[in-house]
Amino acid sequence: MNAILICPGSRPAVALLAESCPLAVAPVLGKCLLEYWIEHLVALGIRDILIAASDRAACVEDHVGDGARWGLPIAVMAEDAELSETQASEKYFPHPAPPPQVVVLMDHLPGGSGTNLLESYSAWFAGLQNWIPLAQELDRIGQCEVQPGVWVGLRARIDPSAQLLAPCWVGDYVRIDGDTVIGPATILEDGVFVAAGAHVARSVIGPATFVGARLRVESSIAHRHTLIDWATSSCLRVPDAFWLSSLDEPQPAARPDAAPGPMRIESEGRRLRVSQVAELSDANAARFRDELFPAVSPQFSAIEVDLSDTRYLDSCGLAALAGLHRRAGALGIGLRLLNPDSSVRQLLEMTQMRQLFEIGHGEAVEQRAAPRRFAPARDLVPAS
């Protein structure tokens, strides 16, 4: 019995998932799409598998080898473009040869609902959540259900004070420090390290990814230094490795090549306004404080920092904003951040500094969130 597996090619809707590897070998609860399909075909009695790969075929071949680990021959064929099921069947089993018993485009998991995982990041997240109980039903050695709806690898190290909320999947070689909250609806792939005080909910953390102390990661797919909001499809390249980073690869430079230009500081009646802030980082945070802080005086009732041009913000930039918040608060002056883009908003949420600021969009203002259990990291706020 023969089968053809077709690896997904380019999928713009989930392009970020394919940055480090082809979608066919993207991590799924300790394995990948390709492994689940091979295991499924072996259980059906298939004895020969051909894989058609249009995206990094060499990477796919390195992952599966010759099939010896599954006890059957596997051949990987490089293609210029993704084939349809009909095209693959006609190309590799032309008439009058008997057609293959199974031809599958691997855009879904076997034995499930057949939902296309690659339609969107939200579809990918939902598909992985639905797969948790099915994955556990397979022959998985070393993964056990430690409480209803919570599966943990035997090689995971979890501090007794950590909370695991169902449904939750914790892979092998995961380390979870104290006072953390993991879940609900959370997957930690193999080799993840979650530092003390972090809160991860409704999210997937990719293999060998570090989640920093006191961070709050919600509704996200995180891998290395990339954070994707699966509900909005927005992306944040986290600039500082102590927040989010890879444990097995160097942190790539996230900062734009261009140096930050001058900011504009002007008074409009009793309002002090800052604009043209291309970035707020270690490169210009000191200048931000030196130029702006002396201008802050009781004659103003409000300070507005327009972030509509800001495309890069790091821990030094956040510290500068926190220092401005403290200085303005001491003088009874209101502080608003105007028009931050999605990545800046994600960083404020992740570092739990969103609760310090009012966020403005034109005339509309979002009030500061009520204080949460987890306070902002104190080392981000320098002394004035």
C-alpha cells in the first residue's frame, strides 16, 4: 500500500509560523504535522510513503530520514510549487500504474475534524487546542495527565507554587519557576523555560523559548523573540532577550537600521505634546529624558506622547515612559500615550505596564486598566 503526503507551501495567512522551518515540521505538542501523518498512515497499514515538498525539502528530508524510525521506506521529492492531490497522484503514479491508496495535503491533523490549520493564526491555535486530548490518546511515552485536563512530560521541572490550569499541555524538558500561572488553554512545547511570576494564558509557547519574569502572555503564539497575537494576527519582535528569546540560538537584532531622529516637543495651551518619536530605545531614551523632563511643569494639565510614528520600543524606552509617568503624577499632570501601533500595545500588555497609562486614539481615550495581581517589573523604572 502506497501513500503520498503533500507538504504545505507558502501560506501568507500564517507566514510567521514558517520563518524557522517548513509548515510541515512546525511544532505540534512535541511532534509535527508530518510525524502525526506518518504515524497515522503506518497504523492504516501503509508500507511506502512519498513526500512532495515545495518548501525547504532538504529540511523535511533531514527530519524524516529514510523512514527507518517508522519501519518503512520514505522518499522526499523536491517540488517547485505545492501540488494538488490530483497532480501528485498523476505525476508519481501515472496511468496505467495503480493509484496510491492515500493522497493527503497536510493542512490539517489526521483523524480530527479536518479543519484547515493554515487558514489563520486563530485556526492554528484552535486546532492545537482541539488536538491535546487526541494527542494523548496516541502512544505517547512520558506524557501523563497529572490532573484533569493537565498533561505534563515526565522530564518537566515545575515549582510547587506554580499553578497549572486546564486545559494545559507541558512538554518534556520544560522548566516552570515559582509563582507562575500556566493556562488555561496553554501549550508549552519541549524545552520551554518560564521564569518566576509569569502568567501565560490562551497561548502556545514554541520549543526552547524563554519567557521572562513577571511577563503576561495572553492570546499569543510565541517562539523565540516573536510574539503573534492569534486573535488579531499582529506581530511583535520582542527587543530584549530577558523578556522573550530563544534558548538555543542568538537573539537577532530587532532594531531598525536607521538611527532615531529628533523628537518634536511643543506646548499647546496647557498641554505639552511630544511627537515624531521614531523609536524609544537605549539609543535615545536619555535624550528623551534630558529634553522632555525639564519642560514638565505645573503650568501644564496634560502631557501627550504621540507614538503613531514609533516602530521600536525596548526596555530603556519603557523606563523613560515610566519615569515620565512618575514625574507627571508627582505634579498632578495627566499623561496619555496617543496612537500606539499593535506591536507597541502588545509590549505594554506583555510587560504589564499598560495599567500605568491612558491610551488615546484621536479624541477617544482608553482608561487605565484596574491593577492586576502582577505588578510591572520594578527594574524597568529608574529613579528620577
